[in-house]
Amino acid sequence: MTTRDPETPSHDQAAAAALNDKLTDSELPGTTIDFDPDEAERAGAFEEDAVGLADAVDSALD
């Protein structure tokens, strides 16, 4: 059995920290930050938030 040093971050923790750093850096004007597809998805870039057809029809009748 292998044990992990509690002071050493796991891969997921390191990836989350790196993503957080990228998101923070992306708020600086004039910077370009590259995200790989997994990072972009974790950051919510591909979250579907469009209005559905039924909601669009209902709002048109208001």
C-alpha cells in the first residue's frame, strides 16, 4: 500500500489550482490565456444556457 504525503497536492488539486490561476490571469486586460478542452469545460465554457423552444414561445405571447 502506498501512502500519499498530505502536504503534496493530488493531481486534481493541482489541476484545480492551475485552472484557478488561469482564470485569475484571464481577468488582466490584454492577456491571452490558452485553455485545453478539459479546462474550458471545468470553467463552464460549454455550459448550455439557451432558452428552450417552449420558453421562447411562452415569452413571445407575453
